[in-house]
Amino acid sequence: MNNSIQIRRAANKDQSAVYRFICDLEDTAFDENLFGTYYIENIHKSHNIYFVAEDIGNGRVIGYISCHGQLLLHHLGLAYEIQEMYVDAAYRNRGIGKLLLNKLKVSLPTNCKSLEVTAQNKRTETHSFYAANGFNHSHLKFTQSF
């Protein structure tokens, strides 16, 4: 199965697939025009890394990962944080998430100090996935919406 999956940089043409993924991930329907503006801006920022998984047998984009990097004083260097990761339900439990994560890890700059990820408390399977892939549960995150 994984031989027919290609992990590649996200492109402008992937916008509609990623839009569907993010709406499903967040269980909402975002403003598609505003989403598109942000998507195009984000995939072209120098410290952002965006990949999609494509089933090359049918040309369908079936997964996605985004990661943003920033220079943090408390790391005294570049720290990257996975913002989103999604695999189409029909392709889950086939190693696609691991392929996306591994591609991301080898694509980080050599001066990267840290790779972090936050997952909502309700996503216990996601927590297990990241723990099984070398992440430590070392922080507690608080959020406030405006």
C-alpha cells in the first residue's frame, strides 16, 4: 500500500483537499475564501513546512501535515510545532501518518532545537500516535479564545 503513496510539498493546487481535511478535523465549515488566502500565504513562508500524502494510483490527496517554525528565545534557536495532521478516514491505520511525520522530521533544518505538537484532550488516539513516534508528554497547554 505505501508504495503507491507519495509524500510531497503541498502546492496551491492542494488547497481544496486541505480545506476539506481542516473542516473535518475541526468539525466546522470555515470561510473557504479566507482559508484559501491563509493557505497560500502559509505554504510559501520560509519557516513553514507543509506536506501532502497523495495516492499516486488515483492522484487523490489523502493526507496532510503542517508545521510552523519560529525563533524562540527559550530554545535559543528554531523550534517547530506541528499545527495540523490529517489522514483521510479511508486510509487510516495504514502508516500514512507515520510517512508524513517521518518526511517532516527529515525535512527539518539541522539547527532545529525542538519539534512540538499539541493535541486536544479528547484526541486520545492522536496522543498514542505521537507517543509511539518518539514524542514525550512534557507540557500542559492552556488556551483562550477571542
